[in-house]
Amino acid sequence: MTVTQLNLKARTAAGGRMETPETATQRIRRLQVEAKTLAREQIETLCDELVMMAQRAQEIADGGDAYPAGVREMASRLAADLPERALGMQSISERLSGTLNH
């Protein structure tokens, strides 16, 4: 097993002055913020895609005899369910993102 070594060397900032090295604690906090930001972005993307899928499902549900009756019925259920699921995920994400930032 290899141990990952943190790069705590001083970096040169714009203007040629030296920045103080990032401590392990600072790096952990920064990475946690980045991970939480990425997670929120992925949740938003998923919710947007669920709404788009619901719209497509509604088109199939309304498609008449071109689609088999069982497919139309399933699409109708998805069209009703997916937006609610998206709203639920958004609500949970927003509620928890406020408590996790402390």
C-alpha cells in the first residue's frame, strides 16, 4: 500500500510572491467543498433530465395507437411520477446543503 503524500510546498503566486503552503486540514476542507459542489451540480442535472424524460413519456402516453397500450400506460405513470421525484430530490438537496455547510 502506498501512502499519498500531500504537496505542501510553497507556491508562487501571481506577482512573484510566495503563498503559504496549504495545510492538510485546509486541503481536506477545500476538497470537501468541491465534492459537495459537484454533488449539487449532478443532482440538478439529474432533476432536469427527469423532467425532460417526463415530457418524453407524456408524448408517448399521448401517442395513440402508434404505441402499444401497455407502453402508453407505463409512460403515463412515468410522466406523472418523474417530476415529483425530481422535486423531492431538489428539496432534500437544498435542505441538506444548508446544514452540511456548517
